[in-house]
Amino acid sequence: MPSPLQIQPAPCAVRHALALRVLSGCLVATLLAGCVTETAGAFRGEASREAALADYLQLAAAYLGNGDLSNARRHLGNADQLDPNNSEAAAIWGLVYSREGEDQLAEAQFRRALRLDEGNSQARNNYAAFLFAQARYPDAYEQLRQVVSDTAYAQRPQAFENLGIAALRLGRVTEAEAAFARALELDNTLPRASLELSGIKLDQTDIPAARQYYRNYLALMQQQARERDARGLWQGIRLEAAQGNDDNVLAYGALLEAGFRASPEYQLYRQLLDTRP
């Protein structure tokens, strides 16, 4: 949730999408090649101290994104020596502990990050992704509701998309529809929001709108060179079935069977075939 929610980038533009999408990194070679001095005590002056802290956090996030938890921990330790009460550092510790399966420690760090800076929307989004992964959907929804209220947050469109996903898990379809629509207003390149709106419109028997959102989804997936997953293929099957296009149902079904035979969506497809005349 892949995990359905997005863990937003840490200070170096590291990427995780979350249940919360799996954290993936954009490790920059030049960044790692230019490692800063390891001894925190070597820095002189407030400006140098702040620059060193930023470097350590950036390196920790980059190593985390590359799956190198040992080096991420090392640079976080250096950051803690410079500023033991830094919200960004606490938030990255939360991601590290989450990756290590230390859920209690991860949550403690996420909460600490927000106590240190309640306006740290990046940390709050990643905390929401953590909560979603724990199936604590009401808590995740509340955190995301606060994230989307921050109009200065750079990842606000994705946060609205996450809010919609959490709302669906809670059965709040009206809130989910509004969140996905708002996400697309802010950023019309989000395929997941288009896909989910297609499903919502189909459930409302608004087939023209469902078809348009699905076309948007397909176009975005092609533009972004992304492969459709089981959920996307199943939505295509549902839409074609609602329009009575049996050949297209079977075509989508063949793709689903070829790539995702073990998925719940494939089982739903088999059930659909069994109920059709």
C-alpha cells in the first residue's frame, strides 16, 4: 500500500508512498560522495552548526532511502549531538524504526517529532502512513486531515489523495470523493485519485463520469510509464462489465490472470465470470 499510502520525502527528497507506499529512495551519488566530517564538535559558529545539522539529516534520509539503515543511524546520531531536540531528526528516526519493525519506538519518535514541531506536516504525513499500516484508520484519517489543512505543504495534493484512501477504508465515501477531487484540482497528474474516483462514480451508476476518470487514469499511467496493477485492471473489468462489453472484460481478465493470479482482484474476477449468464 504496494502499500496504499504515501510516505512523503524526508529532507533529501527521499520517497516512500503510505500502508503507508513503500519508502523508496532517490540516493544522489554526489551527495554521498561529499560526506561531511563525522565529528560534531569540529564545527564552529551557529551557521556552521546549522549547515552541518542539515547535511547530517540529508545524508541520513538518503541512506534510509537506499535501505542502508546502519549509515542512516550513524548520521542521525551525529545530528542528535548537534541538536537533540530536532523535529526532523525525530521524524527520520521514526522511519528508521518503522523499517526495522520496531513499531513502538517508531510511533514514539513520530509523536516526539510533532511535539517538537506541531507544524511539521511531512512528519505528520509519514506518521499517518505508519498508522495506516497498523490498520489504525481513524487515527490515520485524523492526522491526514491536519496535514491537508497546511496550505504551505509541498506535498498537499498527495496528502489529499492519502486522505481519500483512508476515508474509503472507513466507509466515508462522500469524504473520500471530495478528497480525491481536491487532490486532482491541486495536481491533475495523480493516477490513483483518478482510479478511485472512477470506482466511486461506477458505484453511483454514473458510468460516463466513471469512464472519463478511468481514461484519465490510463493516460496518466502511460505518460508516467507505469504498469497497471491488479486494482487498476479490476476497475477496468468492472467498468467494461457495467457497459456490457464482454470482450473487453475478458481482455482485462486475461491481463489480470497473467500478472496477478494470486491477487484478491483475480478472485473477484473469477466470481464475476461465475455469475454472468
